[in-house]
Amino acid sequence: MISSEATYEPMQEHQRYLLFAQITNAIGATIGFIVLGFFVLDPARFSDPGWVYLLLIPLAGLHTIEEYIFPGGFLTWFNTGPFNSQDPTFPLTAKTAFWIDAVAATINIVLIVLIGRYVLWLMLGLGAIFLINGFWHLTDGITQGRYSPGMITSAVLYVPGISYLFYFYYSQGIVPLYQLALAFVIGLFANTMFFVQIRKTLRRRTG
């Protein structure tokens, strides 16, 4: 168990970057709601290959709302739960979360909007990152018997929604099997590297 004698991230800095993450994620979620509005206005877009991949934006936005805004508390849960830390700011700091969740999510939105239709395999790679993250939330909830911020949206939206994306593009013959496999490789690699980096951070502090 990690000692709480000294916090890895000063609380003032933690709160500042947490606020940055919340604001950035809220902006991304707002964009997601706007995108979702276009689908609601014309439900045919749910079966339009030129639109379906854009569902990644509202799916991710709603998921980050649960993690960081309502009910929030993802960082505290992540550190004190899976990593059994007495320090709620370590090993995943708010600054790190700001860059890998909030800022990266904003970059993802730009990529999805600008080049999504031209590189669907890359969009599905992003989807695989989200999908594996969703399964991780669900697996933790089932095996540990606890709630994690992000678990509800994973069960209701992330896993079924992104699974639909994969099924849609494959069943329509738009994305071949090898590209689906490549997407999952991207998803596994990104999620694995995230946990590898967090564990390296943990080892640096604990020696």
C-alpha cells in the first residue's frame, strides 16, 4: 500500500488541473451533444456510413462526464481503488489525466471530424481504445463488486455503442477484417501503454 505521508501532487495543483480537465471534458461533451442532435434530427444517419463513426464523439463525451463531472471522482477511485493508494492524487495525477484524457480527447474530436471518413480504420482504432476501457470498467465492477466512475456509461453506451460501430462497418463490407484486427491492436497497445506508464510512475516513487 502506498503511504500518504506526502502527496505526489500538491493539492492546489491537483485541484487546478482537475478543474482544467473538467472544463475541457465539458466542452468535448457539449460538442458531442451537438453531434448527437444531428442524429436525432435525422435518424437515418444512424445507418449512414458517412455519419456513424461520428457517434464516437457523444459516446466519449458522456463517458467523461460520468468520470469527471457527474458524479465524477474517477481519479480518487482509480488511485485508491485499483492501485490501493492512500494518496488520492497518485499514481494518476490530475495533470497527467488532463493531458491524456481531456487534451487527447479534444485532439480525437478534431481527427474524427476532419479525417474520419478517409481513415475509418484509425477511427475504429480510437473506438477500440474506448471499447477496451469500457470493458475494463465493467470487469472491475464485476470482479471487485464496486462502482467506478464511468461504469454506467460503459455498460449502457460505450460497449454496446462502439460494438455497433464495428459491426456496422464490417457488415456493410466497408471495413475488412484485417482493419478491424488492426483497430483492436491499436486499442490494446494504447491501453497497455497507459497502465505501463502508471506502473512506472508508481515504481519511481516506491523504489
